[in-house]
Amino acid sequence: MIETEVLVPAGGDLAAAERVVESCCARQQLRLTLKGTLSRYPGCIHWHYKRGRERGTLELTWWPRGRRLWIAVQNGRTGEWIEAAAAELKAILERREAWEAWEEP
């Protein structure tokens, strides 16, 4: 498994993390195929995303208690698009603007 930490910008609206992740993934034309939680990280939100009908699954997990967001790719779930998509998504999610867009007026 490959796991990549996403550094959430200081001052980002953590309460909006779920909307921020889903919005950023939608803008990258990723398709949500699963949304749930992981027993290992109580209270987390865990997503599986695919791109079109291409092979591979990109996973994201937001764990509020640990103030941690990461991208993962399981062995056997790789695809040609995964590496570039993960890098681009990490860069977008680490920008303060992605989080500021959800601040309440």
C-alpha cells in the first residue's frame, strides 16, 4: 500500500473537510464509488474514487480526531491514472484556497 499525507493548511475550516474533499475530487472528474468509515480510525470518513471506467481505486481518509487527511492506494488497486491524480489532488487539497471556499459568510 502507498500512503501519502495531505497537509491541511493552518486555519482551514476543518468542519468542512468532507465537502472540501468531495468537491475537489469532483472537480478532478473522479467518481465516488464508496463512502464509509474505518474501524481503525473511529469517526473518520473514508472514500473510494475511480476515474471513469479505468482500472484503479484512489482512497482518501479524513480523521478529524487526529486532524489527519491522507491518500492511499492499495496493492492490486493501481491504475495508470492513479499516481498523477493523487499528486494533483494532494496539491489542490494543500492549498489554503480549497479550504477557504467553505468558510461561512
